[in-house]
Amino acid sequence: MSINVSTRAAPAGRETGRGKVVEVTHFSDVLCVWAYISEVRIDALKRKFGNSLQLTYRFCSVFGDTAGKITSAWKGKGEYDGFNSHLRHVAERFPHIEIHPAIWLKTQPASSASPHLFLKAVQQWEQKSGQPAGEASYFERATSALRRAFFRDCRDISCWNVQCETAHSVGADIDAIEKLIDSGAAFARLTADYQDAEKMRIEGSPSMVLNEGRQKFYGNVGFRVIDANIQELLREPRADDASWC
């Protein structure tokens, strides 16, 4: 996975009643192993920066058509068998994640768009009902649970019953979520995510956008790199002072 960091001099963060806040938009595809790997970095950033960091979670489409993607990208390299082998080798480098030995062989979700739609409904419901007590939001818990259901347990998270069971386990209101999908509201939010990902030239999953779009991190970017950039944006440079990062 490549890393792309682009920077320009710009205002750092925005001021609120609680001090300077750095806004970070996080794009991912729930079926992307690199997004699964990076969850631990996101958790570490939240613990370190607390209220000085505002994360907005959005989706991009990498596995919108999984059959087309894997048979094309892995043509001549074993297709699903080759992709399975690749993911198992990746997991060996990151012991904090678990990968089922039959990943993409036993279960082959048709599209990430289905769990993305469900999760956008979770996100909308949470914004209306309020966030639970504790460090993680309902959306974060449901997203992480769906990733574990696929990568660790080899379950088809494109299926409605798996989505409902997983979200229910983290305390989400399934009836409210279903209404948001039936009304089209969740479809609208997901469409906006995909369209904005294209407009912002998001290259893949995961991608982090900082500094009003002036800084982008794509792929397997280390914690210290992201940490240093957030700290610099919190440093409050003068308006004419170029950011070193």
C-alpha cells in the first residue's frame, strides 16, 4: 500500500470554546485490510489528543464490486487464492489483527456498499440519539465489529442479518436504522461520501484529510507521522508562517 502525503502552508486548526481543534476526515472501505490495521492508530490518536481532535468518518468505494476487483487486480496471480495468501502474509506483520485462514475463500461479500449503507444509517441514528458513554461511538463500535466479523470470523457482512446482529451487539437501535435506510436518508449520506471522495481525489483506503484538504495521508502511514502533523497544526503558527510538516 502506497503512502501519499501532500502539504501546503495554511491556517492550523479552528478555535472553539475548548481550545484549538484539529479536524480530520477519515475515508475508508470496510472490506479494506489496511483500514482494519489502522484502527489501532486511530484509537491511539483519540487517546492522545482527546477533545483537540475531531474525527469525521466517511466511506470511499474500493470494494464496491468485489468480484470485478479481485478477478481483475489478481488476474494471473491466483485471483481469490492469491488475494487470500496476500492478506495472510500481511497479517503476519501486524500481530494486533486477526485474519481468518479462509478469508475471501469461504466467504466472498459481493460489495462493501451494503455494509457502508448500514453504517451510514448507524451514524445518522447516533447523531440524532446521542453518543454512548465511553471512548468509542456507536458508529465506531459497529464499524470495528463488522470488520472483525469479516476478517476474523469470515462472515458475509454484506448480508442484512449479519449487519443487524453485529450492530445489535454494540447497542444500536436496529428499527431506527432500518427506517433511515427505507427513507433513503442513509443512501443520500453514502452517495455524498462517495462523491466527495472523488472530488477530493481520495486515492484509496484508508485516507486521512487534514488542514481543510491541504494534507492527505493514504495507506499504511505510521502513527508518528500522523501524530507529528496533528501536533504541528495545534502549534498555532502565525498566519504567514509555513507549516514545517
